[in-house]
Amino acid sequence: MTETLAIWVIYNSPIDLPGRFVARKWLLNQPTPELLQAQTLEEIRSKLPLGLVRMPRDERDDPKIVESWF
């Protein structure tokens, strides 16, 4: 059985949660209802599951995206 790749995308002040850092879980290219929120980038990073690898923001990403973890 294969596992679906989970990616946590961190946003800075998304429209639905302004003033917060939000990590949303995606499975491949499908969003899930799972999210984490915090006041700071360091705090949101500390809430992510252990063992993830950081992927820097791509210049083509939405400006609210800070980084992604998989």
C-alpha cells in the first residue's frame, strides 16, 4: 500500500485568519480541513509533526505562503 504525500503549507496572515501564522495540511494537491495556527513563525513551526523537511517558498507561490514542509 502506498501513502499519500502530506505537505504542510505555512501562510502569513491568510484572508480567513488575518494576523496569524497558519499551517494547512495538503494531501498532494488537495487541501484537508486540518490546520494549525499561532502568533509567530517559530511557534507554528514548533506545532508541526516531527521529522518533516522544510521546502523554501518558490517565487511563483502566493505571497502569503512562507514555506512548506513535507
